[in-house]
Amino acid sequence: MQSLLNVPAEVVSANINAAVAKAAAKKRRIFVLGIMAGAFIAMGAQSSSLAVHNITDVGIARTLAGCIFPVGLMMIVFVGGELFTGDCMMSMACMKGRIGFGSLLRTVYLGNFAGAVLIAFLVAHSGQYDYSAGALGAYTIKTAVGKTGLSFMRALFSGILCNILVCAAVLMAAAAKDIGGKVLAIFFPILAFVVSGFEHCVANMYYIPAGIFAAGNPAYVQKAQELYGLGAEKLTGLNWGSFVTVNLLPVTIGNIIDGAVMVGGVCFYLHGKAEG
């Protein structure tokens, strides 16, 4: 009887071989695949924000958002795309001595950034933030302010925790042999990551620019003040500089530590050292 799953050693071997193929691909192709992935993650982020923006119970809101957000990774797996957080596990091929992956990861990262910010720009100019008399615009600002208000260490550790679940989703999807299995494999770990409120660098490439764009509209700022008490002093930290240095930098480092070392390194030690 044929197995319904690829065993861990097979998943690791496939990951290593895929990394070698990616390293041999043209950088412009990888960059475009990165744009696709960034855009897909952003679509999951914006749709989940819309669904929960008027829900005051945090647990219910995060659970509903977690049920919607996984569509981003599903689109990447089924349509195509290169996601930085999952690609950190290409460290296994590097440990095997088959690739050097620093340049490749930079290309994916920049592509993810371009795709996510593009969606943030398009959504900001689509009129969507006018929903609920501007409450969605206010919620978008609040989300971004919260992320740029994290301390470096809190963002770092949250990034590590996030990528445990994202990498698990990627590996579990690779373990499944049918589309239904892959959907379920992606859904539950990503649900857990969103419910937990952990930090994902590519998702934040949408959330924070979206908040910056929304904060450019005085009506949304006023609504944020009314609904969330966000005064001018809290909005001063919401800018492109703080986006990169306060949030994106530590979250990216945390995502790399987990994906490349904690998950990638452990999986290579357990299953990849003898891979041919």
C-alpha cells in the first residue's frame, strides 16, 4: 500500500534538492517568485484584517484572522512563489555543502518586500480603509503602531517563535502528497502563529507600510484617536525608519535564527546528514 505521506527524511532530501535547483536558477526569476510570495502573504494579511477590524474580543479576533491568513501560504505552495521565512531552511543544503545561500536569500527577501509593499499601496488606494466609516483604516494604523512599538528583544523572540510554526507548515505541506493534505498541513500551524500574535517579517512588510499609508489620511488618524486613543505621540514612531530598524530588523533576525538554525539545523542533523 502506497504511503499517504513523505517521511521526514524524504522531506529533508526534497528540501535540499529544491534548494540546489533554486541556487541554479536565474536571480530575476527568483526575484519575481519573491514578489509573488510577498503579494500572496499580503493578501492573506489584508483580508484577515478586514474580517476582524470591528471585533473587540482579542481571542475571537485572532482566531478568525488565523482562519483566513493561511490562504497566503496556500497560494504560494499551489500557485508558486519564494517565501523568505521558509527559504531560510535552505541552510540544510548549505550545511550539506551543495549551495551558498546568502545571495539567494537576499533576492527572495527583496522580492517579498516589493510584493508586500505593492499590495499595501494598492489596498490603501482602493477605498477599502473607508469600511465601517474609516474604522478599518484606524485598525490598520493601530496594528502598525503596535508592531513598531515592540522592543528589539521582544520582536526578536517573537520572530523566532513565529518561524517555528511557519517552517513546520512548509515541511508538513511537503510531507503531504495530496492537495487536501497540504491544505490541512498549512492551515493549523499558520492558525497557531496568528492566534499567538508572533512576528513574521514578510507579513510585517504589509502590515506596517499599510499603517503608514493609512496614517497619511487625517480621517483615519482621527478615527484611530477616537477608537484606540492613539495620540500624536504614539504615531511619531510609525514611519519607514522605525519600520526597518525597530521591527523588520529584529523580526528578520529572529525568523532566520529559527528557520536556518533551530529548524533547518535540527532537521539536517536528524535527517539530512546521510542524504545523498
